[in-house]
Amino acid sequence: MAGRRRAASGNGSASGRAISRHDSGEVIPRLSPDVGPWLYLLALFCLLGLVAFLYLRQTTSVVKLIEEMGYLEQQRRHLNWDNNALRLQIATRQSISRLQQEARAMGLGEAEHIEYVEVQWDEPVSPVDGAGSQHDLPTPRATFALPSWLRPLVQQFGAWASQDVQAAEQASR
Amino acid sequence: MEFPTVEQYYRRMFFLGLIVACLGVIGAVRVGHFLLDPPPWITPLPAEEEVVLVAERGNIYDCNGYLLSVSHTLANIDAAPQIVTDTETLADRLAPLLREPREKLLADLNSEAKHVRLARGVRWEVAREVFSWEMGGVTVEAWPGRVYPHDSLAANVLGFVNDKGEAFYGVEEHYDELLSGNPGSRKSGRDPIGSLFYQVEAAHHGAHLYLTLDRNVQHIVEEVLTAAVTGNEAMQGTAIVMEPQTGAILGMAVFPTYDPNTRAVDDFGLFVNSAISEHYEPGSVFKIVTVASGLDAGIISPASTYYDHGEIVVGGEPIRNSDNQAHGETTIRDLLAQSLNVGAAHISTMLGAFNFYEYVRRFGFNELTGVDLAEEVAGKVRFPGDRDWHESDLGTNSFGQGLAVTPLQMLGAVSAVANGGLLVRPHIVDRIVDGNITTEVAPEPLRRVISPEAAAQMTEMLVYAVDTVLSTASIPGYKVAGKSGTSQIPTIAGYHPEETITSFAGYAPAYSPRFAILVVIQRPSKERWGITAAGPAFRDIAERLLKLYAVPRDDAPTAMRLSGG
């Protein structure tokens, strides 16, 4: 055993490789500079592996995203198509010919004769020579008499409220 | 503890290195194999891939938001009979859905063919149902289609889109670019250093169009026109309703028409919108232009008179009244009411060729109206200086013969009289909704053609014409302005002895017009005059529209004043 240690020691010193000696006197071989290239190769492999791993991971995630987006796009498209189908269904149900058919099926018929009747109002519709809409309602009348000094003021306020500037000016005079 | 010797150490290191190298080689070979021949369970990398994202075609609505034309996914349903296992069940399920006889489907599914088409162009809701069954051997192939929910309603105005997505005629063709939008894309590729990139450009979907067309008006116009054409055993009919102040087209109908969903026609001429794409000789309706021009030029007034000998010679050609009678001392008002050709020629000769044709130009008969519909044509009018113009044209043109106009041009001119003398560009699209942007289409006055005074006088005379002679167009309670027209049909050997084109143009209520209406009935067999063939159709349309829009009666305020006062 001692001879082998010696031989190791001798070889180590001869080739310049370091061999450390333990406290107990045992010889521990240390990595010599000759091992370096192997180590560098190993490190390079690890580095390349890491890069390849990252690249594959990124590619996988992009492909996964593409697939997911494709799926979502398809879903969106289908929803859109569903929406259009509903819209079409509404339009078809609203079509005049269909409404007419349904109305006739319900026993409704078109008016054969329309007669216009004159609607008699109690008082003229418009204060100015009948001009104005026929749908105007008659002006409500006051149910109590105002004092004479208050009447122009109320008239002026009324005209101002209805934006009738000319009437407001007349009332103020 | 025993330490390894140096030899042992190096041996172990060598073996470790060998294992690592072997693993590396195996890994490299495996990656190479994977890249060159990817396994079937893995989706290949989408290198240099481009997917087109289809833009959806915009919809077309009427002025109240009712759908007239909608994009809809259609699908073909195919089957591979050799793959389908349970043909009986499949036929049972498909028969009610496709509305096909079960036996027919079963025969298809049991056939020896490799591939059979079970249905073509089915709607998406049906296709989706079939798709959801996930049955082997059945494929659903979807494609963008176009559906017209009201079938033939406004078909000639809308046009159509075929199965290839190509638009023809009407609004579909005119606004094709806007309706189509722009397709997007999804690109994936590799950059210079080999990294995968992914780029999405969203599709810009087509704009939605809201028309000035009112589907209720359109329905009324089509219903009345159909009755008029069939009732008179005519060949064809055209009717247009327009707002005279804005030029907005509320209804435009052609009969016979077609269903744009199926487009099953024997004659492709049915696709043509004769309201804008075909000429006709307007006949006496054109007297509106002649008399309005005379009034505007100040050479006549409603009360001025001329002596009607029953014939007038213009450019060497004698012109006679349609009744071949001499009417003696006649007012311009009666000229228009009784539709006297001699009187019209008298006015055009008084105006002179230069002035008369200047007014024809002003009314827009030599140009396109510019309506936003595809396939519009301009009128055919010979002007002095043209090689084929003859002096006699001044006489014949004055009562609407020897020239050809489109119905829309004619109605545009009538609208100009109705609105106080302004020629307005007719339009069919009211607003364009492109995403969040809404563009309103404003009315576009082109030019003043006659003075407001001349237009007012013209309205008064047209009301007089309806009240006295053209009573088929009068509506109780409303003042209606209108004029009928009957023209002969030109052939190679002169005019056809019997066949006519009848028309009626007018507006109501006359003094605050809401609608200008033109009805043209071509080659009627029963009634051959505008007053009897087209007049009643005009009245029916006008009466129903006045009710639809709840337009106050002209006599209502008077009645109320009398009862109130």
C-alpha cells in the first residue's frame, strides 16, 4: 500500500499533477490542469442543454399560445355566428309578410273602409287665426280672478316662461 | 476509508465522460430526428404560417333599424359513406333538421361513393347542431353567406352577394368596399436568429349601413305596384317614393322582382333596378319641366293664354294634341291639366332652343343623379349642336317624347318643383356605422333650377290638374299635386301603334310635401293611359303613406276653425 502511494506521489510530481496529503498521511488526488478540457466540455454541454431547454420551453409556450388563441378565435367566431343567427331569427320573425300572416291567422283583417270624422273642440285650437297644430290642447283657464295690479306681472312672467319676448315687452309696458 | 488510485480515478472519469458524450450524441440524434420527422401526436411548429382572419361583411338596416341584409354563416354538410357506421340513426337525425326525406338521405349514406353532399348552404344553427354530434364520417364546411330576411323586399335596391362573396347591383355593390371591411392575419415565423415570433393583425369588420329606406313604405309601394302591374296586365312597373326636401329615398320598387336569397330567375334582367338603370320616354309628365321653365323664365304665367289650333309645326314636324282636337283660347293652367302637346310645344318654342335645353340641363337630365346605388345610367337627351339633334326635337321634347330619362331623374325634377326649386341629390344611405364611428349622410342640394315663386305657381297648377282632370289621383282631405304621362314606345320603324308607357308623378300634401312619388307602368294591356293605369297606384301609395306617417289632413284646420269659431 505504501509503495503504491509512493508510486502515486512519484507519478504526480513527475507529471506535475498535484496530490495533496491528508493530515493522516493519506494521499488525495486533485484535478490537474489536464482534466480542464473535459470539464469545459461538460460545462459547455450543460450550457447548451440549458439554452436548448429554454428555447424548447419558449417555443412550446408560443405554440401552446397559438393553439389557445386559435381555439378562442374559433369560439369567438362561433359566438358571432350564433349572434348573427339570432339576429336573423329576430328579423325573420319581424318581417311584415310574417306579421300579416299571423294577424290573418288570428282573425284580424285589413280595414275596408276608413271614414274621417271631424272633432269639434269647445274653443279655437290656436289663439292666432287657427294656425298651429290640431293636436294642441286648449289652454287651461284660471278658476279665480287675480287682482288687477298682479295680472300684468303674471302675464309678463308667463310670456317670459314661454320665451315670447314680444308679449313680455308688451306686458311690461 | 480507501481512496482510489490515480489510474482508477482517470478510468472513472473516462467512463463518466463517455456516458455524458453518449447521452449528448443520443440527445442530438433524437432532436435531429424529432425536427426532421415530427411524431404525429405533436403539432408541428407553425413556422412561416399565415392564417387570414376573415372580415365579417357589415349588415344593412332600414331607417328604423330593421335588418334588410345580414351576414350569416352557411355550411355544406358532407359525409363519407364508407366511414359512417350507423347510417340509419344518422338519417333519422338529419331528416328533420335538413328537411329532406329520410329515404333520400339513407340512400346517399348507403351509396358506394367516397363522398356525398347531404346538404348545401344550410344555416349555421342547423350546421352547429350537426357539428355538435361529433359523428365520424360527417363533415361540416362553413362559409360566409348573405341572407335577406325579408326575401324579395327591396331586392333591386339592395342587390345581392353571391356564394363567392362578390356583390352585385344596388347598395351591396355600391358600398362593397365599405361593407366588406379588411381581412386581418395571424402570422408566425422565425426571426434571423431562429426564434419563433407570432403576430396578429385583427380584421377590420365591414361597416353597417342604415338606409333612408323605410321597410313599411317599401312594403306598401311593392304591394301597390304589384297590384297595378298585374291588374293592368302590364309587363313591368317601377315606383319610387322620395322626400323632396332631402332627396332621401323612402321606397323604391320594381316588379317583377326576385328573391336575392335564391336568385332563381330565368331572366337575369330581373336583377336590374329599372328605376336607375333603364330609360323610358316620360311623356306628358315632362310638361312639368317645360311649364316650370316657362314660368321661371317669366315668359308665361298660370293665367296667361295661347290659342290652340290643334296643331303646331316645329322644325317642319307637325305636333298635335293627343285627342287630335283644337282647344282654342287656353290658359297655361288648363294646358297642364288637359295635357296639351301643342301648348307645351308653344312654350318650348317661346323659350327658344338655348333656354329650353339650359333648363333641361339644370333639371339634371344630361347627367347621373349621383344616387348611391350601383349601375346608374344618365338620361339620353339630344342637345342643340349634337349631330343627331333636329329642330323638331324642341317641339317633341317639350311633352316628353324623343328623349329618354330614368325614373329617378324624373322624380328628382318633380321633387325640385315640390321643394321650392332646388335640385337635391337623391340618396339611399342615411348613416354609416363603422365600429364606434357613425357618419351621417347629409342632404346635398345641387343647384337652384327654378325660383321659389315659379315652383309655387307650378304646385298650384298641378293641384288644379288633379282637382279637375286627374281625379284618379286625388285623395279626400289632402291637396295633391300631380301629372300623368303616356308615351309611345319607340321601335325601329317609328313608334309602336298600341303599346305605351304610362306614368304618374306628384307629391302630397301639395303645399308642404312629405313625399314625391313616381309610378311607371310599362306596356299595360288593360288601361293604356297614365291617368288610369298609373294614377290609381299613385293615389294608393300616397294615401297609405299619409296614414302611415299620420300627416294632418289639409282640410282639418279649416273644419276645426269653422266648428270652433
